[in-house]
Amino acid sequence: MTKSRLGIVRFHGLVWARGILPVGFAFDNGATRRWPSGLAAGRPRYRTVQGQPPSHRLEHVSRWWVLLVLSALAGALLGLFMSSLPAPSDIGTFWVGNFSAPWAVLAFGAGWAQRSRLWAAIGGMATEVAIVAGFYSYVLVGPFVNPQMRLYPTPDPGLPFIETVLSQWLWGPIAAWLVPAIVAGVVYGLLGRWWGRSRSIVAGVAIALPFFVEPVWWRVYDGFLKGPLVVWFVALAVGIALLGWVMLARRTLTPRNVSSSCG
């Protein structure tokens, strides 16, 4: 154990970095630290010496993985739900299952839940890809459960059949949605992380922006705006509600919260 003038006490594997240390002691092998009662809130922060990660670091990694799996599961369920909505028979009626603005919200939330930019980007990307997988899951699973969708006559030829289905899933029309999903997932995952750290107005506006852009996008894509108009009014109302929530969240955030979240 060594001690500098600044009061930094070095144990084997730990560096205690506070100018004034409360009374206490630590053991090297058991990593046991005991402090007098009432000083729990004053325990100093510590950083790890390279090559000796503490148990709390492993707990954080486990937490990141759990959040990643939950985000991907939520994305798959959202995609499956959107694809299960009944499609209208009239070509002039917009299919609600084609709404993509909720995809951005879910990726934003996945990034917001994480504590690092890397995991936020991974979480947002995994969420968006899972939404695509859930939305088009019938293309992958359908041939196995519905003989009418099979590319080969029964009985199933096994591996060649599976390879054909996977190649159509990866390189067919669905692949055109994977690249935008990856890009949007990374962007909105990072925006969610940015919002979680600083309540940035840019990140807050970005979460509401798809609800305003989507009606314009479908008007350009289809050449006309499909009805009914109440669908687009609801989308705009959701966007306005999100903007109101953003402003309220920024107003209730005190300067002390901002400094602590950015630290």
C-alpha cells in the first residue's frame, strides 16, 4: 500500500481516488472493504488496474447483454404484431402495418437504456434488425409450417431447402430493408444514449420527427396520400405529444442533473 500527498491510496488491484478518505480497511485477496456505519454514502469511487477487473464490471456487462436481448425481443414482437395487422383490400387505403415511425422509437429506447455509446449503437441496431426479422418471419418460417409455400415437393430435402429459404431471406427483397434498419438502428440508438446523458433538444426532436416525415414520405412513395386521413392525424398527434414530452422532460431536468449525467 502506498499513499501520495494528494491522499490517493493504492491497494493491490484498486486505486482509491478521493482527497480525504474515511476510516476503513480493505483486504487484497478477498476484496473485502469495511467502513464505519454512516459512511456508506461517502465511499470513494475506484477504478480498476489493467488486468484486474472487479466483479461490478462483470455485472455491468451482464446488464448490457440482458438489455440487448430484451430490446431485440421487443423489436421482434413489434415486427410480428405489425405484420399480423389485417391488410386492406382497397389499394387506396393505407395499411397501418407499414408504419415505420414506431421502429425509431423502439431503437431510441434501446439506446437510452444503455450506458455506453457502443452498446447503445449495438442495441439500436439489434432492435431494428429484430423488427425486420419479426415482420418478415413468415418468409423464413412459413415454408416449414405451410407446405403450399415450399419451394420443393414434400418430403423436405433438408439442407438444400433450408439454404434456399435462407438465401431468399437474406438476399431477396427483404435484404433491401436490412441496410436501412442497421443505419437507422445505430443512429437512433446513439440518439437515445445522447438523450439519456444530456436531454439534448436535438435528440428529443429526432424521436418525434418520423411521425411528421412519414406522411410526406408515403405521399412521395405512392404518388398520392392514401386514406383515411384520420391515420395521418393520429401520426401527427403522436409526434406533437412526443415533442411535448421532450419539452417537459427538459424543463424538469435541473442543472445539477445535467452535470451529473454528463459526468
